[in-house]
Amino acid sequence: MVVPDILLRQEVQGWGAKVIDRLARDLKDSFPDMRGWSSSNLKYMRFFAQHCPDGKFGQQPADQLPWFHIVILLTKLDNPADRDWYSAQVVQHGWSRTTLELNIKNRLHLRQGTAVSNFVARLPSPDSALAHDTLKDPYLFDFLGLGDDAHEREIESGLIRHITRFLLELGAGFAFVGRQFRLEVAGDEFFIDLLFYHTRLKCYVVIELKATVFKPEHAGQLNFYLAAVDAQVKAEDDKPTIGLLLCKQQNRLVAEYALSGIEKPIGVAEYQLLRNLPEMLGRNLPSIAEIEAELAGMWEIWMKSHDRRPTRTGNSWLTGWHWLCVDGSGFGVHAS
């Protein structure tokens, strides 16, 4: 009865009456042992009552969602259709509040189920649809702290070091099996970058990393790995192994053509190590040349103030300066 009462009082008394603030104080006085009567919380309740009068996010009744999940959906998303999508995912996968916030921040609804694949032609229904919805494009690996010039082995090592974040980015159902998983075929050794098992798809998932633009021959290599896993690793009750090729960049049409002639089920998606900066922020950041000029100027000032002249042996400056740091407040020279 609290929320309808808020709406009624505001309609009758108007906004200037500070209805919510007064009601919050009254509720706290009346129910001192209960929590949740803050003004901000009542405002969220009012907002929910106004925008979801049937008490639902799409097909999801609100009582299936924890209250603070509802608050996140209300405050982080403006589009009702997006709220409906994320609320369904929360109910289906049991996301925590942190996971929900992270997926909204990473715009999962625009990436889920967008990878190029041949699943429709290579997997029976409904497995093909489930596999398609499992993959995304692009995958965001900015938590690795690597630059765009990182090599495949660096990325692979970083993903294993941050396996929890990696599994979170892959999505629900992925279980890590091994890195550089060894296969032997006719006396020759082959090593899969990353091997997973998907608990909902009931199959192994082979992930290959390519720190280059997608090339059709990459799909052929992955097709070979899938055939070997099906023959040597897959159990009789496992479903066919699927592959995910993660590359630095892809041309979707080239990927579609390449996969059309591949026997095994494969998806192709890009990964991003660095996210694009907002345009305004990018304009305000100094260029490398500007940073170098600033450092050179500070170096000259420091040298003059200490009446020192640099001598150099190899690549080391043999002077009294110790190290130089760049932080959020600017540049600083620290002397030894």
C-alpha cells in the first residue's frame, strides 16, 4: 500500500509538498526495526509502480527478482525492451547484482548471439539455436591490461590468469578443461589453445586465438582440431564438439564463405583488448609527442635546478635522477 499511497499523495498535494521525504521519516518512526524506508528507495518504488504497473519486466514477475536487481534495471537502463531482456537473463542464469551491472556496462544485449557461425547447417534444432545464442561478438578482454599488439600466447596466458573474468565473459555454462591441450594424431603432436566443456550444450568447446585478421585457413585448422577431439576425447553421450575462433578482426562475409564449406560446427568472433575511448575524452588526452615534449622540458628544468650535466653509458643516464612517474596529477621527477 505504500507505493499507491505515494502516487496518490503526490497527485493531490503536488511535488512541492516533499511527500516522499515526509513519508520516509514516518515509516522509519513507525517501523524502526525494518530497513528499506530511505527516500531514495521509496523513489525507486514509485518509479517502478509508474513504469511497471503490472508488476512485471516483460514476462518476468518482479517477485522473481531481488529488489536491488530491480533498482539496477531501473537506474541503469532507459529502454523497457532492454530491461525485459536483462531481467529474463537474471532469472534464467541466476546472475548476481555485480554480474548484472557488469553485463549492462558491457552492453551484452548487443553482443549476445551475434557471432558468425555455421551452426544452423551443422547442428540439429534446438541445439543450433542454443549454440548460436551462447556465442557473442565481440568478446571484451580489456581486463587483461594488454595492448592491441599483444601476441596470441600473451593473450592466452592472461586469460588463464584471469580465468574468473574470462569465464564471466564467455557466459553461463562454460567449464575450463585445459590450456595447450595435447592431441596426438598418427604420431604428430597438436596443441589446442583452450578447451572447455559446456554444461548446457553437453559438448566440448575448442577455442583458438588468432592475433591477426581472420583468414579462411584458420577455419580449416580448427575443423581438424574438432575432428580430433570428437574422435579421441568426446564421450559417447557427449554432443558434437563446437569451435570458437577468436580473432583480432574479421570480415563477416569472408567468415561466412569460409564456414559454409566446413564440416564441423564453428563460430567466428572478434575480441577487443582495448575499448574505444569516448570521443571527447580521446580529444583531451595528450599525444605521445606532447608527453615526450613535456618530459623533455621537465628534464631540462630539473637538470638546471640541480646544476648537473648528463653523462650516458649504453642506454643508462648516469646522473642523480632516479625515476620519473606519470600519474593522474601530472608528471614528477624523483631524484636519488
